[in-house]
Amino acid sequence: MPRIERRAESVWEGNLARGTGTIFARSSGAFELPYSLATRIGNPEGKSSPEELIAAAHAGCFATSLAGELTAFGFPPERLSVTATCVMDEVEGKGHLVVASNVEVEAKVPGIAEEDFQRVVDEADAGCPIATLIRGTARVELAARLV
């Protein structure tokens, strides 16, 4: 696989309490997402956050990793639904940190046995670059089921 680089930018205006920012997908131009401290730690009010983007990256990365592993195992998926929840919490003496990413998977994979599916899920998790990144400082919880 070739080296991959993607670029995003954040522009923040104002102080922390009352300021606002925008996160831009510069590589693709796919989005321009507003955020603020108030919507980051409280009700999102239709705005995004860095933590939501981490969750999206983890869900997307894991879905492609699992699709690849299932296909290589001979059971291409019909449908994968992956939901990731990024958890940030206060850690004593360290401030606020991302402490976990909880991943839930619902998979429609015709013909695969449950034990084979769970083994492939573990392989996909081990091969997911975003999960590996998150595990550097946080835990990854994974629950997968066939539907």
C-alpha cells in the first residue's frame, strides 16, 4: 500500500469560553464543520467536535478492515454497520483525555459461522490502523454480532 497523507485544518476565533472554530477537510473538501467549547462538552447543537471525528475515523477504518478480512476469508459481507463512540474523561493529574473508543458492529455475512466471524473481527481489529493509534493511549472495546 502506498503512503497515504490526508490534511485537515482547524481555524479558531476568540477565547476558549466564547470562541468558535471550524474544522475543514482540506484533502477532499468534503466538509466544513463548526464547533465550540460549549458544543464540544455539552449538547452538540448540530455542531461537530474532534472526538466525533475520531469516532468517525475509527468506524470507517474498522468497517473497511473488516470488509477486507471477511472477503479474504471467503465471506464478503453483504452489509456492515459500525458505530464507534469516542469517550473523553478527566484523568487525575492529566486533565481531559480520550480514554476509550467503543465499537459496535452489526454484520450481515451470509454463510459464515459465528466462531469464524468473531475470529475475523479480531483480525480486523488488529489490522485497523486507527484502532492501533487509539490503543496508544486509550482502550478499544469491541462488540460484534451477526444479523
